[in-house]
Amino acid sequence: MPTAIVKPKVRGFICITTHPQGCAAHVREQIAVAEKAKIQNAPKRVLVVGASTGYGLASRIAAAFGGGADTVGVFFERPCDKGRPATAGWYNTAAFHEAAKQKNLKAVSINGDAFSDEIKRKTLDAVKETLGQVDLVVYSLASPRRTDPQTGEVYKSVLKPVGTPFTAKTVDTDKEIVHEVTLEPAEGDDVKNTVKVMGGEDWMLWMQALKNENLLAKGAQTLAYSYIGPEVTHPIYKDGTIGQAKADVEKTAHELNTSLLADLGGKAFVSVNKALVTQASSAIPVVPLYISILYKIMKAKALHEGCIEQMVRLLAERLCTDGAVPTDPEGRIRLDDWEMKDDVQQAVRELWPQIDTENLRALSDFAGYQKEFLKLFGFGFEGIDYEKEVELDVPIEGLVG
Ligand SMILES: NC(=O)c1ccc[n+]([C@@H]2O[C@H](COP(=O)([O-])OP(=O)(O)OC[C@H]3O[C@@H](n4cnc5c(N)ncnc54)[C@H](O)[C@@H]3O)[C@@H](O)[C@H]2O)c1
């Protein structure tokens, strides 16, 4: 059995090592938040696509431990191999299953490419066997590429502005240097390809596959996640290539509502979530600096939430209330409401031009950003002896396929 002392090794916006016990602690921390919430009228049979890290993992934890749901989760993670630790999502899921078993919650996980027909097939079988039907489908994939299941063609998503170059402040999170960056605009098929990967097409394919096999319960709901953010990030997010993909996701929600879900009395929603440190968001230029400033302000105003608090609020105060689901005029659920509060954004606008390398730690919560980033990989948890050897080969009980 491979054991090792594991220390963080950060390379740019990724940490290439992970700590199994730390990842488990991260999951337990989120479970504790969800359990306290005791969400009423929550869906009891939930499928989460993209269930191993970030918002998808928090959705699964909130549904299971906050709402008592049995869950099927799909993700793409790497197990431990030749002394190299598994990816964080692997260890997270192992810990999720262990805790679910203790609470007698059914849980099945499928590891593989969610864009492929093969993984959809395996998931449909798992849903059939474990849940019978689903009441809620959460679509929370964040992927840099997608292989089209029909043609085999590989599409790559890019994070670029559209139309004109975008010059803005950013932070090199490794070197702790605040500097200006100019991002060249999308060219060629960049927009089309990003829509192909991060747009709504695959969400629709999942919903069609579930419907075709009668796996969507009456009144089934489905969620996909999006982000809008303030003007300072619009050129790289809302108006950029990823924003075009998110617009396509919104279009898909409307299509699902008018076609596939209509006769079931079901509903599709795009939930606009808060900017948070995840493996996906740390790869977006400018965003880590914005998040560092945002955390400082939201923590000072006691408005700060992590993924799990957001997902608990999504279920408890949006999806599972007695009345209609509260949305904005475009039909979107808004969990970015606290982030986008006038006083919060006014404070961001005031701090943004002042930030430089020297005052980064004083004026922003860069320390908090770094701490959260390392937590994603299982580092920085109290009660864990990081000098001790740990078992790296942790099985996921409940993994099929
Ligand atoms: N992080 C933010 O600030 C933020 C804010 C608002 C909305 N969102 C949205 O939330 C969603 C999830 O993002 P996140 O930040 O939680 O990302 P993340 O990187 O933490 O999670 C991505 C998940 O997708 C899975 N995945 C990736 N490629 C896959 C594949 N081919 N097959 C199966 N699984 C695959 C991963 O295993 C993981 O479970 C995205 O739609 C993102 O745009 C994120």
C-alpha cells in the first residue's frame, strides 16, 4: 500500500499534490454545515454531474446531508497511481461515501468522461438501480475540453475576451505579484468551441437520455450553474468566451422548460452563483484578484459564504420553499445577490484601483484566497499532522464502472 508524506506543490493555478486526510476533512467540514441546515421538502433522489469538487460536490453534500437525499454522482478524477496521490475529487468522493454510509444514505459514483455516451449509459443504469427516478439533476461540469460523442471531434474551451483585447490588473498567485495583463480576443472558432464545451448542449443530452428512459420523476427539477459578476470582470467572463457559453446554457434552460420538462411539470433553472475559489475559477485571469478583494469585503460585512453555504441556501431558500422558486426577471436563480449588493460592489470599485503588489495582503484577503486554494487539495486543516506518512490508495466505496 503506497504511503507518503504529502506537502503542497503548487504549479501556477493548480496544486499537483493532494492530501487524502485533508480532503476528507474538507468534506466533513461541509457535511457539518449541511447537517445543521436540516432542509425541509428537499428532493430525495438526486443526480449530480460534476460531483467531486467545487459547487457540484457542495450540491451533493447539501442534498444528501442537508436534505436526506440518495445520490448518484458523476465526475472525472484520477486514482492514486504509482505513489502519486489521487486527485482531490477522488479523495473527496471517498470521504463522501464513507459519511453517506454511516447515515444510511444511498450513494453511487461513476468516474469517467460525462460527455461520453458510455458514461451516460453507466449513469442511467446506476440511477435506475439506485434511485429508480430522479427528482433533481444538478449539472455542474467545468471542463477545458469535450469530445463530441457523435463525431469524436475534440473541442477546447478558452477563457478570452470577445471582440477587443482586455487589459486589466491580475495577480500572479504563485509569485504574489499584482501586474497588468493584456488578454487577446477570441479568434477563429474560439467562441464556437467554448460554447460546445461549456454551453448547454451536453446538459440537454443528459436530460434527453434521462427522459427517454423514464428516469425523470414527475415535477423533476434541473439546475446548471452560471456566473455574471461585476463590470471589472465582464470582458473576461460575462462578455467573454465563457459568457457566450453561459448564455447558451440559459437558452438550454428555456428549451428544457418549453419542451422536455413541460409534460412532467418539471423545471430547469440556471443558478447564478457567487465567485468562489475552486479549481475552475483559479484558472481565470483577473478573477483571483477580484475574489481576494471580494472576500475581504464580504467577510468584513459578515456576508461571506463558501460553496456549501451557497448550495444550502440554494436548496433551503430557493428550490425547496413552499411557493414558487424566486428568480430574476430572466428566470434565473440568484445566489450572487450578496456579492452583487451595491455596498459590496462599491467597496470593490474603491479598492480595485488601489491594489498593488506591496499592499495586496493589506487591502485584500489574498491570505484567505491562498488558504481556500490549498484547502481544495486537502492542505491547511487543523488536527492533521502533515509531517506524517499517509495512505495514498483510498478506495471509493460505491464506485461503479
Ligand atoms: N467557481 C466559481 O466561482 C463559480 C461561480 C459561479 C458558477 N460556477 C459554475 O459552477 C460550475 C462548476 O464549477 P466549479 O467552479 O465548481 O468547478 P470545479 O472544477 O470545482 O468542478 C468541476 C467538476 O466537473 C467534473 N468534470 C470536469 N470534466 C469532466 C468530464 N469530462 N466528465 C465528468 N466530470 C467532469 C470534475 O470532476 C468536477 O467534479 C461551472 O458551471 C461553473 O461555471 C462557478
